[in-house]
Amino acid sequence: MPGRRTNLAALAMLAAGVLATTPASAQKKYDPGASDTEIKIGNIMPYSGPASSYGVIGKTEAAFFRMINDQGGINGRRINFISYDDAYSPPKAIEQARKLVESDEFS
């Protein structure tokens, strides 16, 4: 059965080739807003306007992410927390969301 041995050897070589190329294809590729050193988090809050009392939530989130960064970040990555005021106005919220996506490179 030499034919079967040849086929088995060829199959083993093919499997070894596939396994050898797997780490090369596992390169790190992040979405916009993430890298090996940073994670961007975008936020829109009513820091002013009729619902400004809810702005304390955004301030608390910012303090939390500062604490995480002071402790070394998340797996060594620092949090870049970007928060904008929408003044509790839908048109302003749309403008700020567009700014996060287009200018600050979130998606």
C-alpha cells in the first residue's frame, strides 16, 4: 500500500503547513478607537441645560476611568474617555455623536 502512505505523508505535510501559518494570520487588528496602548470610550451627557443634574453621571464615569488608568489601565491599556455636552438638545446630541465618529475616530 505505498499509495496510501504517500497520501498520508502528503496530508501530514499539508496539516503541518496550515498549523505553521496560523500564528502569522493571528496578528492583532483592532477596530477604530482601540490599539495596543489605548482604548477610546466616547460619551455624550447633558452637562448643561434642563437635565444638567444628570451630568454628574458623566463626571462619575470620568473619575472611574481615571482610577482605572491610575491602577495601570486594562491589560496595560489606558482608557481615553472623551465626553461631550449635548445640553439635553437632540440636534446638539447628533452633532456631538458625529464629532465622536468623524473627528475622534470612533465607530
